[in-house]
Amino acid sequence: MCGDLDGDGRIAIGDASIILSLYAQQAAGMLSEEDIIKKLPFADTDSSGAVEMNDAVLVLTYYAQICAGITEESFENWRTA
């Protein structure tokens, strides 16, 4: 599922942390093209075609809204609304 990088079935802070780590590794040239392609469908939460800081911001914003009771939508529906 897009945004669920740790595979626990929910979108949470840990997923944003993984996205930021991927972004940093990519920027430092530490990820192979194969690794990027493999993780992109999960990490590219804004559908820009790249792993960027905004992807983590979307995950954190969604998680905050879930915790505050502002939304109960799935991440997929929320991010495309």
C-alpha cells in the first residue's frame, strides 16, 4: 500500500521516517536504480515520480489528522481527494 513502507498495514510516523531515509540515501547516491524502482510505488505518496520530502510530509499530515480524529478515510482516498 502506498505510504506503508514498513508493511504493518497502517500509515504512521515510522513510514515517514523511512521515506526521509530513502530520500537522504537517494540524494547521497547510496541507492541503486533497482532499489529506487522497487520502493517508489510505496514511497512516492504525492505521485510526482520521485521520492521527495513532500512524500514524508503527506504521511505525517495524514497521521496527524487520523490521530486528531479529523479524517477516517484511507490514505489512498485522502491523498487523492
